[in-house]
Amino acid sequence: MRNFFKVSTFATLCATTSFINSFSAQADEVCEIDRPIIFAGLDWDSNAIHTEIARFILEKGYNCKTDIIPGTTIPLLNGQIRGDIDITMEIWRENVREVYDPAVEAGKVIDLGVNYADAIQGWFVPNYLITGDDAPAPDLKSVFDLPKYKDLFTDPEEPGKGRFYNGVAGWSAEEVSTKKLHAYKLNDDFINFRAGSGSALVGAAEAALLRKRPILFYYWGPTWFLGKVGDQVTMLEEPEFDQKIWDTLQKETRPEAVTEATAFPVIEVTISAKPEIVKDAPKITEFLKAYETTGQQVSELLAWMQDNDGTAEEAALHFLKNEKTQWHSWVSEDIASRIDAAL
């Protein structure tokens, strides 16, 4: 019995010493950047979630300090070009090419690859209108099929026409959809109804889906709404994306002058860093290059935030706890074990 006690005590001491040594090794790990790493705090939720995921990984896995500078797209992008911002987790390249591309070409900003490659926009209808034995519009597949079904989407204020729920007046997407109504020759059959706000647009769509009523509406992703109802709606087909047509569509200021349109581009949302990060922090750079999600995944995280009245930090923790296989592939085993311990 005495020998057993000695052996057990020795084993316990060894395990404790091993744990302490392991903990000390983790504590001794030095971040490649010896100051707080500054993230672009862009003012939308999906960027906030990605930023909090990356911050947690850098702080708990790489022993780095991080901080955020809040703001909007162009000021923060210019801040990164000046060197004030280290990392931006969401660069919507199609929206900022005039500023971003020259900065990348000049080496003032480094593009680290795609975060998610499927940011979408389009015109949607509920699935119950087009699928099933009792579907009222089984042949509705394309925007060019809409005139046949204008009575299905009757506008309450002008019953002879259907209603298209466009985006908010002043949104670039609202302007594009207005031009598309002209290009697709839908103005004689549909009222161009502009939502008063983003919440009004989603409220109309959500109410229609809840009551199984017809609705034709513009929307985009990733958003919490598509994360919640993405499997309940279908995006109507448009002519395949054509860059030349799209550029012409964007530049034309008179909707009535537009005669040709194309689908919205599917946008690749990328991650960027300033050159110092790439030069001085190869391990961090390797992690950021490996970081990759999907638009649907982001929509689902946004839906989780909405349903749980959660913060971006809470959504990040939700992701890290439930998608370990995914983010473990972004980092080394040692880094992953440290983050797991922190979780």
C-alpha cells in the first residue's frame, strides 16, 4: 500500500509538472508583432463576426494583443493604405475596386485570398409558389417569366399590376434593380415598390413567408434573413453575368435608357493586410491565408445572432465551439490546442 502511494504521488507530480511546463511553454510563446494588431471595425455584422473569430485565435493561440478601429469602408481602407490598419477581414472587391486594386498593385495592401466566395444578390420568390403539386407558378424560373404571373403578385394600390419589393431608395442595389425593371420590360406589369428601410423590406418578406403569401423581392447575402429562410426561397434566373453589360448598367444614370441587363455579380469577399504583417509575421499570415468560410455559413451565424439576441463576440465563440474541424485546419496543432483550452 505504501509503495502504491509513492507511485501514485510520483505520477501525480509528473503530470502536474508536465502541465506546468506545457502552460509555461504556451505563456512563453511570443507574438510575431510586438504591439496590438489593429483590425478594421467595419460597420456590419458579418465583418464583426469574422473580426472577433480572428481576434480570439490571435489572442489565445498566438499570444497577440489586438484592437479595433471602427468606421466605414472607404475611410478604413484608406487607413490600411496609410498603415493605420493591419487586417481587414472583409474586402468586397467589386464595391471598392477603384481604391483597392491600385493599392494592391502598388504594394500598399496585400490581398491574402478569399474569405468567402459567394456573396450574392438577386430577386427572390418563395418556394411554395413554384414547387409542389399545388404551386400556383410552376413555370416561374426566370425574370422573363414574371409578366405571366403579375396577377399572383398583385399590388394592393394598383391591382392591374404586380408588386416588386425593391431595396431602399438610395441603395446602389435599388438603383440597379430599377434599371433592370426597364431592361427586362417589366414596368408595364410591375410596380417598383421601394422599401422604406432594410427592416421594412425584411419585414414584408418575413410576413409573406409566414402566411404563405406571394411576394417578389430583392435581397442579398450573407444576411441573417437568408441564413434563416435560405432553404425556403429561390433566386430567379437572369442573363448570365457579363462584366461589360454590368459596367454599362452601373454607369447609366437614366433607368429608362437601359435596354440590357445582367445578373448581379457573385462577389468574392477577401481578407487584406498591410505589408508589415506579411513581412514580419509569417505564422499569422499563414493563418489568415488559410481562413475560409462560406456565405451560407456566415448567414447562419448572423441568423444565430438574431435569434439569440447575441453579440459578434458570442457568435464568434459559437462558431469556434461548433466548427472545430474547420478552424483547426487553419492553424497548427499546438495553436489549436491552446485555443481549445481557452474555449
